[in-house]
Amino acid sequence: MHDDLIARAKAWLAEDPDAETRAELAELIDAGNVKELAARFAGTLQFGTAGLRGELGAGPMRMNRSVVIRAAAGLAAYLKKQGTPHGDGTAGLVVIGYDARHKSADFARDTAAVMTGAGLRAAVLPRPLPTPVLAFAVRHLGAVAGVEVTASHNPPRDNGYKVYLGDGSQIVPPADADIAAEIDAISTLTGVPRPETGWETLDDSVLDAYLARTDAVLAAGSPRTARTVYTAMHGVGKDTLLAAFARAGFPAPVLVAEQADPDPDFPTVAFPNPEEPGAMDLAFARARETNPDLIIANDPDADRCAVAVKDGADWRMLRGDEVGALLAAHLVTRGAQGTFAESIVSSSLLGRIAEKAGLPYAETLTGFKWIARVEGLRYGYEEALGYCVDPDGVRDKDGITAALLITELASHLKEQGRTLLDLLDDLAVEHGLHATDQLSFRVQDLSLIADAMRRLREQPPTELAGLPIIRSEDLTQGTETLPPTDGLRYTLDGARVIVRPSGTEPKLKCYLEVVVPVATHADLPAARARATTLLATLKQDLAKAAAI
């Protein structure tokens, strides 16, 4: 066993094109570090609907140039088997974007080289840019596929590889399994041609076209007066967002200087995710100094948008579900037509808003790869700060255009002497108070997640927070409207709970919602107190039932 492990590590080392990971692996081999080598060679990083995502380092269980070259070669083989999309015999175009994380530029160049070597055309965005610019570019350039090198809001040690097909949306089954099979067939890197030249580095015309498209997000002549504080969370969003805001005529956002420029080490945050505790502290401090109308934050690849508002004497983050409802209400007021869609883990309030407006409504599995495919989509969101407000431009979540739209809404309300919180109160009185929360368990050992899911399936709870469970659904069986997925959904009398393993992080995620009827604005404080108590008890009871 030991000899086999060392032999596999040496074989990998012999092919590794990266001096850093070669040195790292050679040191492990020389030290005879069997435990660490076993972890690196326990299998291969699996390609799925989220593409690849993992910790940087040497070996097949880490993100590195060898793994990326194999992934690119497998994707190229898959694309070639699909045939030429235009039927004119020309090679299909693959457009490649990347963020500012460690190794992202290297992974992008490797992908371009592999695509070129496979007989496809490759074009790389000019510099680190937001993920939605890549999603836009796929459709704008008529590409057969797009690749974005990013780990979004994961920790600094991670990187990832996200694949879009020619419709501009992320891959879904069976494409993920078909691509994975092609990757598995790449036994050695020696047979993967990687020419030094032959691909194109794009100029700013794609970015200019994306910015021009943002005009479609806002209503002609709408007020543009709301003042913002903005943080890019050490990511790539700043320049694109500032250009979009200037183009729209909004006041220039006040920047959180410590987090404004790309930094792959994310020095001011434990996790570069606006939802994580402490991540917004610097933005709150800047807002206390400048007293804006709202705070806007992007995650590091700027496909998510977080919003914070002044609530009483201080600032607080709005939940993704609150922003999702606000944007929906704003679009309804503007007369938007088309389907409103959300993932199953998002608040049921969107369905109420759509029904009242007489608009079609759809519910999908988690992820914009599903939301983006809803027929006739006009607006889609999910609670993890993802909003698609211009599906004809970007068929994915887009933190830049969402920031524009929420700032337009804040401007409208400001003209009336009102705030985003006032509109949330109105929605609660009109549709009931929809309060949401989340319970997440981050684990080192993934078997703990499988054990918790098995426990809940074998011994399902009959009530939570004193509320009887009316319906239990094991989503591995699928439903009339949803394909199968690893998840559990409990419908209670006045509440809903969904439990699922995260698709991108080592977490078990539990999504909680309670709905409390509200007769008048005067009843809101009591309704909020009731909702807070119910959510806290739901958390306790669910943690006990899952035993995690």
C-alpha cells in the first residue's frame, strides 16, 4: 500500500507542469508523509454541476494545474462530440474568465491552451473580472461554452472551475456526468496538446457591451439619488460596479478602502462572504461615518449582492430573502412581465407576490443552473444573495445589475421619504410576515453529513417547535415539478424546513421559514417577536433531530 502510494505520487510528480506544486509534492514524498499523501491521492476531485472546487495544492484531490488541464481536456472532448453549433465547419469558441485568486490566471491560460490544442477557438477575458461578465460574454460572443476560474466566496486557500454551455447558463445533468466521463478518460497529460500561442486575449469591448446592457436594468427617467457605501470584499467587483453606477448616473459609491482592491489572501475577513459574521464590519463602520442610504457588498467574484440598511441606531444586513422580495415588488411596480422564479430553499413570499400580480411563478432546485432555465424567466433569485434581474443579458446571478436595481428602488423610496424597511413592512402586512433563517453545520468529516441525513430519513420528526409536520418529502424521489436531489422538505402548520448538503462547501444546510399573519402595521412588532421565537425553537429541535 505504501509503495503503491509513493509510486502514484511520483508518477503525478513527473507530469506536474507547476514548479510550486512539484516542490510541494516532492517534499511530501521525500519526508515519507504517508498521511498527507494518502489524503492527496484518495481519489480525484470530482467534476459536477458546480464544476470543480477545492483547496489549492498538489495531487488529484486538490486544485492545481494538472487537475485543471485534465478538466479542460475533458471539456474539450465533450464539446467536440457535440458537433459544430453553426453547421459551417468552423471551430467552436470557448470564452474564459477568471478572478483574482491564487493561480486563477494560470488556470485560465492552461484552459485556453488546451482548447486551442484540441482544435477549438479560445478567448480569455482581458483581466480578472466579475463572473457575470463571463456569463454575458458566452452569449454575446456566440460561444459554445464558457469557463470561469473562481471559488466565489470560499476561503483563500480554495479555487474552482465553473462551466457554462452555449446558452449562457451553468451546466446541469446529464452534461456534468458526460464531461466528468471525458475527464476520467484523460489518463496522462502527455497526450494533451498545450500550444504556447493561438488563443485570443479579448480587449475591453466585451466589458463595454456588458456595461451597455446594464441600461436595460433601470427604468428610463427613474430617480438616481440614493447614496451608497460599497465593499468589493477583496474581490474583482469594484471597477465594474463603479463604471455601471457612473453610467447610470447614481452618486459615486463611498468605498470601503481596506477591501476595495483584489487580494487573494482576503486579509480583513475570516471568510470572504458578506453573510459570514464580521465580514461586513468595515462597511458598517464606513456607513456610520458617511450616513448613506444603503450599503452594497459583492462577494469576491461579484455574482452575489448583499444589502445593508440602517435599522434604528445602527446598520444591519438584509437577508437574501428580504432583498429578493424587495426586488420582486419593485419589478412588479414597474410593470414587469414574465415568470418569477426561485429555488426551493428561498422564501415562499415570492410566490405570494407573483400570484397577487397575476404573474407566472416557478420553483426550482437550488442553484442558478436551474433558475436560469425556467421558461419565460423575467426575474429569479435565491436566498444566498443571488439575483438574476436581466435574464436576457446574463442568464445567471449578477451582483452588479442587482446592485443597480436595489439602488434604483432605494432612490424611488427616498423621493417618497421612505426606506427599504418601510417597503418590507408593507409586504408583511399585505402577504404575512415571512421570516427566514438558516442553520449550517460546517464539518471536517463529510461522513457526518451523510449520517445526519440518514438519521433524519430513518427517524423523521413528527413536529418541530411545537408545530405538527403536515408533509414530509424525501426529495431524492423528485416531485411533480422537481428532479431528484439529496434533500428533505418538511411542511409544517405555518412553517417550512428544508435540509440538504451544500453543493460547494462541507456543510449541512437547513433552511427555515415561518409565516405569521399580520393584520395591520401596528401588529408587526408582535408578529416579529413570534417569528423570532419560532425560528429559535425550530433551530434547537432540528439540531436535536439531526444529532449534529
